[in-house]
Amino acid sequence: MSIFKAYDIRGIYDKDFNKVTVYKIGYHLPEIVECNNVLIGYDIRNSSPEIFDYLTRGLLDRGIEVFSMGLATTPSVYFNTVDGNFDLSVQITASHNSKEYNGMKISKKGALPVGYDTGLNKLEKLVEKSNIRVDNIQSTKRDNSIIEYHGQYKYLNFLKKHQPNTENLNIIMDASNGMTSLFLNDIFGDRVDYINYEMNGNFPGHDPNPMNEENLEEIKQKIKDNNYDIGVVYDGDGDRVIFLDENGTFISPDLITALLAEHFLKDKSNQYVIHDIRTSRSVSEHIKKLGGTPFMWKVGHAYAKLKMRELDAVVGGELAGHYYFRDFYYCNSGLLTSFIFLNVVNKHKKEEGINLSEIIKKIDKYESSGEINFKIDNKQKVIKEVVNYFNENEEPAEIYDFDGYRLEFKDWWFNIRPSNTEPYLRLVVEAKEKKKLNEKVSLLKKLIKK
């Protein structure tokens, strides 16, 4: 499987790609993004320094001026791409993947994402055709040619302007041994408790994927043992975040979009709020109740950021725990998301005396399957057959076909789509009643496995 994905470059380092591939990427990047300078940051993964070395060699050999932020969160690179007016930026990271993975998230001027449809496809061909050999690459590091860029301080100053009010909340945060540890203590100090705080490329606490509930066992137990009001878990590179309530219950990330909308729509209601095609009906209903306009769109930051700009949407959210903000150059930030979310929850607790689980209960009106994954080779054929079955047997009220398919019925809906980053077919089902949900999930599983 190619390392060039829909949203970024990613794979197992020294298996799916190596330092020669990385050099070629750096060398050919100026051919897909016109640039004179580039800002580079990297996460704590053990392979990141070598990738940084060979990426910068390729760029320098093309005469590109290279600025380094050193260890960085992905959102801090986005912020400094715009703030420093850079032509190009690269964050070396595999985000939430386990330690053997690494990759790159590439942005051009204005922190506009470079995805497969907007340049990575061309880069892939250039790299494949390139005949550069490892022994042609200079072996000496040219650190004196790389300019240190102290963007972390600028990003921290931005974050400090958005510090949340948490006076009514007892909070525990899990940094997943990842990059948010660069900033957490400067923002929260001893107002919150931390676990897996030390940055470590082996991720000894757990894999840095907060969407996998196996990785939440420690924080769930801490919440139950110590009566925390909220648990906050960041991913490896700091662009995603998930939340747990006072019972240690994982909150479906699409529902967080509804609470973020409360913050932004309270002063000016008639604004767009983006959500992805997998999002609960509860979210769009809550946005409408607040006076906002929900807009359903494709999954993935490369698509969400462009649609955010097109609509001038105030906020957007995804089921995967990515949240985007107009006031953050339409980019995503796990830290900024948690600040706004904690403010909203603190306000509810102060004014209504209710816990997070009760806040969510007021919004969430449906039964959901969550995302179910199937490892299938011929994904498009299976999708077509499933959609045809329901067209012939149930007559959907609405059909959305821009990211897989979402078929809407009176009292239930489902989304079936191929993963853009992994070899999976993904299914989400939601219904008004549990009985209906179980019935439809069972039927869809039979259709897919058949």
C-alpha cells in the first residue's frame, strides 16, 4: 500500500519507506508547491530525527531555505505557517499511529493542506520515477544551513489568550506521551492532574490513539477512583482530542461538535458549522436549535479545511476527534478544542449544576453503533451492492454520495465508506430506538460479509 494517503504521507518507517524515499520527497516537493522557504517540525518518534535530516537535505539541495521548529505539535506548525508567512510547512509525524509508523503532514501558504487530490498524487509519481541513489546523497549533516525558528513561544502566547475557566471542574489529562506535553503545564499548571505526561517515542503508556478504547483503560480507572469531572486525552501529535465524562464513559467525538457550536453561536447564531458524513443527527438538530446552519461534508482534514474556508464556517468537527476553527486559520488543534470545550462544560456546571454526562444526555437523542470496520479487498463493489439492496427494498428518503454513501430513512440512517488511510470498509449506523439499531446493524453486517 502506498505511503501517499488522501490527507498525508504515512507508513512504517524502514519498511514502507526509508531515508532515500524521504530525501526524494524533500527534493521533489518544490515541484508541487512553489516555495522559497519551508518550516519543519517533528514529533517525538524515534525515527523523526533521521527523517528530518534526509528531508532537509533534499530541500536544501533544491536551494530552499529551511527553518526548523524542532519538536512540535502539528497545530503549532499550522499556526506558525500562517503567522510566519511561510510558503510551505512539513510536520514529521504519524499522528495517532503506533511507534513504528511515521510520516508527514504537508501544508502550503496559509496552512492550506496538501492532500492526494491537491499535490500528493503528483509527488508520488515524481518520487516513484526519481532515480536518486542512496550513495548520491551527501552524508554530512548541514545543521549550519538550517535556521532555528522559535515558533513554540508564539503558539504558546496564542494559547494563553484562550485559557479556559475550569474553576468548577476536577480534571485529569492524558498526554499519551506525545507532543501536547510541550504546552500543558504552561497552560494548566497544577490545576489539573496528568498521566503519560513525559514525551517518549516508544509511547510506554499506550499507543497515542485516543479513539481506541483499549488505550483509555488507565484514565477510566483514574476517573472512577478519584471522582474527576472530566478526562481529556490527546493524540500523539496534538491535533486530536477526546473526552470522558465523570463516569469514565467515552463521549462520541461527533457530539463534541454540538457543544463547541454552543460557544461560537451564543453571540452570533447565523453561522455555518461543518460536520462529517458520519455525524449523529443529534448534532445537526442541536446546531439548528442554536440558530446555526449545519453543513455535512467529507471526512478528513484536507477536505474539511477547504470547505471551512469556502463557507467561512465558524467551527467544524469530525467523528475522529478533529475540530477546526475559523479563528485558528480554519485548522485543527486538540489543545484549543479542549479549552473551548472545558469553558462550555464549566459554564453548564456553574449555571445548572449538571455533570458532563447530563449535558451530553440533553443533546444525544439517538442510538449509535459507533464506527464498525471490515477488512475487505473489493470495497467499492461491496458498497455498491449494499446501496443497491436498500434502494430496491427500503427507498431511502435522502442519499448522500460524496464520501462513500449515507442513506437516510425516517427513523434510522447509515454511512458506508472506504477508509482513505487504511485497508478498511467503515460503517456507522444510527437509529431512534435500540431495537431498530440492532436489527439494521445485523442486516448490514450480513450484507457486507456476504
